[in-house]
Amino acid sequence: VRLKRLYLHGFKSFATPVELCFDRGITAVVGPNGSGKSNIADAIRWALGEQSYGSLRGRQASDVIFAGGPGRAPLGMAEVSLTLEQEGESLGLPFTEITVTRRVFRDGESHYLINGKRVRLRDVLQLTASLGPDYTVIGQGLVDAVLSQRPADRRGLFEHAAGIAGLRLRQDEASAHLAQAEANAVRLEDLLRELE
Ligand code: ATP
């Protein structure tokens, strides 16, 4: 799986729409301090469903929306589209190119799209999990964070690297269903007892 394109509009410092195309091999992004290099890495993680605004160097959803600049009014929406290219169907979808889009509005409402179709966050997380070790964004400070993380969080990183994060997602869902079914069973037993 290869990262092919990244489109940003209204995300952090990217007020005007920008499209970045990535060739095969290594891509280096260079620029002065504060010019938005890390914002590009943030955008990739955000489009792939990142839920922690703290790890995106913000506090809340609206922090990723362009806040205005010299002679430029703030925007009402941030949008990032990430295009991945796959050989075969390793991402579990029958397309060569998969574009994941995430939008957020100032009121915090979020939309996720895969190839232009509205999907749930869960679908995006499933896709991200199936990227497994192909996708790891090592941001500034991650090394420190890894060293100081709680063991459970650290295990999450290794699980992601080993490509089993998707299985954990399904396991969590299955556990939730099981708990619901157990609660239903208890309720049914109560009802039966009342009828007896
Ligand atoms: P360094 O080399 O210092 O790490 P960098 O190129 O990685 O810098 P970033 O951290 O990506 O820079 O960008 C920081 C810039 O993004 C700051 O100028 C900050 O004001 C701007 N920025 C962040 N969030 C927003 C926002 N919501 N609206 C407008 N600008 C923003």
C-alpha cells in the first residue's frame, strides 16, 4: 500500500486548498520552522481517524480548522483527503485507489467518506488497522511518549505494528455484543420467573 496523494483544505495552517502528490521512494518535506511540516503529518493521522486531539497538538476538534491569519478570515470547515494505492485487496476493498476523506465543522460535527461515500468512523478505523505496519507516523516527541506511556498504550503501538489492531477492534465489538446479549438473557430470565 502506498500513500499517493494528500489534499488539505482549511486544515490548521492550510487555508487555501493544497494537493501534495507523493512519488515512489522517500519524500522529504522541508521548510522553515512553523511553516506547517508537522501539520502535514497531523493531517495524515487525522484523516485516518485519529481521535486524540491532544496527539494532534490541539485540545478540541475546532483546533484543526484554520483559525485565521494576517488578512485572512477563519474558516468554518477543515477537510483532508488521503489517497492510498493498493495492489490486490490488502485493505479489504475492491479498488486500486482508496480515498479517505475527513471533514470537521466548528460545531464539532465530523464526516468520514471513503471514495466519496459517507461511512462510519468504524469503517475508517478498520481500514487504518488493515494498513498495519505499512503505516506509522512517528511525530515529534513520539519516542519520549513511548517511553513514558502506560504499558497498555505501549502494547497498542506494538499491536498496530504487528497488524493485529483490526482484530482487537473486532474483539472489542464482539465483547460489547456479548455483554449486551448477557444483559438481555438476565432480563429474559427475570421475565420468565415473573410468569412462573
Ligand atoms: P517546526 O520545524 O518548528 O517543527 P513545522 O514546519 O513542523 O515547524 P508546524 O508545527 O507544522 O510547523 O506548524 C505550526 C504552524 O501552524 C504555526 O504557525 C501555527 O500557528 C499554525 N497553525 C496550527 N494550527 C492552526 C490553525 N488552526 N489555524 C491557523 N494556523 C494554525
